[in-house]
Amino acid sequence: MYHYPVEERALLQRRVDQFRGQVSRYLDGKLDEDEFKQLRLRNGLYVQRHAPMLRVAIPYGVLSSTQLRTLADIATKWDRGFGHMTTRQNIQYNWIPLEDTPDVMQALADVDMHAIQTSGNCIRNITTDPLAGASRDELEDPRPWCELIRQWANFHPEFNWLPRKFKIAVSGASHDRAAVEVHDIGLRIKHNAKGDTVFDVYVGGGLGRTPHIGKQIAHALPADDLLSYLEAILRVYNRHGRRDNMYKARIKILVNALGLATFQEQVDAAWQQTRQQVPTTDHATVADLKAQFAVTLPARDAVPLDALQAETGDAFTSWYKQNTQAHKSPGYRSVFISLKHPGQPAGDITSAQMQLVADLSDQFSQGELRATHDQNLVLAHVAEADLPALWTALGPAKLAYANINTLTDMIVCPGLDFCSLANASSIAIWDQINATFDNIDYLHDLGRITVRVSGCMNACGHHHVADIGVLGVEKKGVEWYQLTLGGRSTEGARIGKRLGPAIAKDRVAATVEDILAVFAEQREPDESFNAFVERNGVTPFKERVYEAAA
Amino acid sequence: MKLLRNGEIVDMPWRLQGADEPATAPIAVPQMQLVQSETPPPSNPAWVALVEPEDDPVELPASALERDAILIDFPSFTDGRGYSHARTLRHELGYRGELVAVGDVRRDQLEFMRLVGIDSYQCEADADVDDLNAALTELRPDA
Ligand code: SF4
């Protein structure tokens, strides 16, 4: 597994010392509120409805068991015994007192972790495929490239005060599990005819108030030029992105206002300059990173499901089918751990669960694990023969719920319960849908359906790219919910279509039931919900939903 | 008005608009004025260019690049355009003179300003000079 080199460790330590100084100057009244706010944001520290919120970076979603134990200890010692996984593959704590944050940063730095640029108008955590290095459809492991970009982006002196936040995602597989088309910059790894690594570059994607699908700005960019090209895009954005209105400040607005061709010309002009200044990719470094990220798995015999089933039973079978995926090495599978158990807030994980998962990753998955974009965890390299033992250990901790990629594997933003910007509760919808759809077999029959909930237009729940998106809106002090259908964030990303007028709070789950009934009645055999909406639009659903209400 | 320059706090050597520097100090002329007027300002009194966020330093008149210093304005510490201007001046225009950050320049911004090629920084008269110097190399002392 990759560990930071000594220079990166020294840099992290200097960052902790710097932050300690900033907090103490603030507490001594030597730093004003506005300035401290900007400085703490760049260390992941928000002030939320109830208390400060600390967002810790999990670069490209990869964690060691040691790191996860530290996250568990932090939750126990300084928080209330749990953390919350985010859609940027990070983890958030909600109750850490400001005075203690320098000590938390130190505890993190001791295991190569930090909160650098997890908020603020700067380049945020680089995200990628949670199955990196394990999936069968992978062309190349994206993590070495993510780490290269992370080192370039962290403390980038030119881009620490951008017009708005900036998100980059990288995918290295034929199936895009990193949602690259809905990022400020999305990179898709390809190999050219000579077999060299090149990048397709997308720009200007993003959700929020005005969702946009990214546009392809470069085809087959040579790996040598990766950082100088990113630097050129960022420079154009830093200089010309709007700073007068925070809702129009993302790069997507600039790209749309200029048009892709003009934006591209400006980037090319800036690139002439950045190419002189930014060194080309150091292939020795990349080769070294590749070697460190690669795992050597001991040879294990392939064990078919039938054989495993004999020692377990039906519940195991449905978990195997729903929560595990084929691995590129025979004899292994990747295991998803659902953090969407009913009765526990979506994406939350307790200290005890973290400790258990850390132990299980040591025992069964090379001491390494992943945080996913949809707020679950992955043990990427589990031998098939070990699956029953792993499943048996996860079950009592409520970590073997077989709902991955089903309706209840929802993304739910903090909403009214925690977020000061919210219009409506998100967690109430999560509870309502769980109460209504409690038959796991029915969920399996429906197949892959994503439901995502945002408590306001800022769209932190990514509802635009869900099969069923739920957006909280407020009308005269009452919570209502706007539904969209047929969005997706994988290759060929699409923004969901609006179903119609907003739905009353107590009718959201019932409306989802109506929608699913239409789908069940009219779908072609094996047709996915997403394909169904693409074929039929929202009309068949509209008729049922609003006729029922009328 | 003061300036952190070569590790020391000195008087601001240029006259910024509306500032109280002596009338004999060279005047800082906004880039927009330099570009709009047909003839550059006469050399007496001496002048330097002041690049503002909306400007493109590539459009500076050649005479501005011949002066010993160019000032970069940071009207608010959260406006990061000046960092890109500094890089453009250094790398695209090859400017070797003194780059000076003026405006809302704060202690915790100094290091990144240094890293993009800025040499001197506006500061408060009562600033702690040792602390400012330390701030310049908090994260990347070797860069
Ligand atoms: S979508 Fe709105 S309510 Fe939900 S977390 Fe984001 S800002 Fe808060």
C-alpha cells in the first residue's frame, strides 16, 4: 500500500503547526473572524447548525486499517462516537470543539492523514473509482495519477483563492464509477495505439443550482502534459471565473458563457505558458507510485457460489449477489459494506463499526479499504473462500445489509437536521422510504435504482443524477419535495427530468411506490429503470402520480 | 503605509491612489490608465504600474516592464487573481524586477505570494517583522 514519502510527512507536520498557530491567534483575538473563517475552511472546518464540523480528507477514498482505527479513535475521543462518510469519499465529524482541532490534526498527521482543502474555494479532494486496482474492466489503476494530482493541488500557491470550489475526478475503467462528467474537471484514462497512457479531459460538469454535464475539452492528452494542462484550465478559471455572485462562480458557468470553443482557445493560450513552467510528468515517480499502489495477492482457489452457499444459506446468497463484485484476480471478489442500514442515518459509521472493519480488512483484505462516492465502504480484495467468515463477522454489526445499488442504498445530504442552508429535511425522507420499502426481496427484484435526496438547491445529495432524485423545497414555511427521474452519473451522464409539481412531505415514499408500480407494469424484461425513463420519459409516471393525488 | 521588503519593514516607496505618501514618491499608475492613455506617464515623477484583478498583464505597455517594480493589487484577500498575474509576469513576460503585493495583504497569504514570484508585501506599521518573515516559509521552506 502507498505511504507518503518523508517530504510529504514533513509538509503535513508543518501544516499542523501552522494550523495550531492560526487557531491560537484566533482564540487570542489576533485573527479576525472573516480571515480565520477562510483559513479554517482550508482545513476542513465549518461552523454548522450545532457545532463545528470537521471534514477529514480520504484522498481518492483509500484508507489503511491503521488510518481507519485513528478515525475511530477520533470519533470516540473528541466526537460522539461516530463519523459520517461523504460523497467526496471523505469523513465528517460534527461535534469536535474548535480548541481541540489542532490535536485532532496532529492525530491525523501521525497516520499520514489531514483535512487539507476539504472545504473553501480551492481544489478539493480528488475522487476516483472505489474499485481501483481490483475491477475487471480496469484499463489502468487511477490512484497513482490521483496522488500525482493531489501533490500538485495541495497548497498550490496560485489556486488557493479561486472563485469557487473545484472538484476533480479520475476514472481508469471502461465503466465510469467516478462520475467524471459531473465534475469541474473529469479525467478518463485511455491507452493510445502505442499503449501509452493518455487522458480524455472533461470540463465544466457539476450539480448544484444549475446542473451541467461536462464537455470534452481534450482528447488523448499525453500523460506528460497532464499537470501543465490542468494548470492552464485552472489559470483561465482563476482569472475569468465570476467572483461577483457565488451561485455563478463555478467553472461550468464560465464554460457555458464563453462556449466550449472560446474557452478551449483560452486554455490553449494559457497552456503555451504553463508548459514552460510546469515540469512534464516524471515517469519514474509514476512508476514508483504504480508499484506502491499495486497489491500482490496470494494465489487462492476459486470457490463458486454453490460451494459457499452450502455452508451458509439464502441470506448469504443474496448478500453475495448484491454486495460483492467480480475481481480481476481469480479466487477473489470485492465486497461492499453498506452504511445504509435502516434506523442508522445513511452514511454514518460508529467507532465500533470502524474498529471492526479495520480488523476485518487486516484479516481478509490486505489491510486496506475504500470509501465510496455513495457513502459505503469497500474491502477490495477478499478471497472467495473467506466470504462466509467475513459475512458472518459483518452481520451482527449491521454491516451486511444486502442493499447495495438498490432503492435504499440512498445518498442523503445532512438536510435540515444538520445543515444551516437546508430548506427541508432529508433524513425524514430516508426514514420514510426505509419504512415503506422494508422487503429486501422486492428491492432485489427492482434491480439497480438510485435514490438521492438533497435538502436544498445546493444539491449535495446529487439528486440530479439519480434515477429518482428528491429535492427539498420550502413553500410558506412548509417542506415539499420536487422529484426528478432518469438522471445518471456514469458514462453518458444525464440530468434527471422533473416529474411535475412538488410532493407533500408525507407522500414522498407513496409517490415512489406509484413510480415503481408503473415501472414494474410497463418495463421490458430486464429493462433497467434508467433505460425505461430514457425510452418513455416522465409521462407514464406523471399520469399515475398526479391522477392519484387529484 | 509600510512594506515588508528583504526581511525588513520599510516605508512604502510608491504613492498609491489616495495614500499619504510624500508627493516626491514615484506614483503607482493603474494598468487601465496606462493602456488607455496614448502616451505613457513621463518619467518625472517616476512611476510604476499597478496591475488590478481585472487586468491582463500581457497587455501592459512595454515601458511598464522596463520599470524596477510592478505592483499587484489584492483588493480583498479572497480574490486570487493576483497570484495568476504574478505567474504571468514572471513566466510569460519574463519580468525580472520587483513584484509587490499591495492592498488586503495578510500574514497567512504571504507564503503563497512568495511562491508565485512576489518579492515584497504591504503590511501594517505595527506588524511583528519576525512573525511576517516566519510566515513566508511556514509550509515550503525549501521552495
Ligand atoms: S443540499 Fe442543501 S441542505 Fe443538503 S447539505 Fe447541501 S446545502 Fe445542506
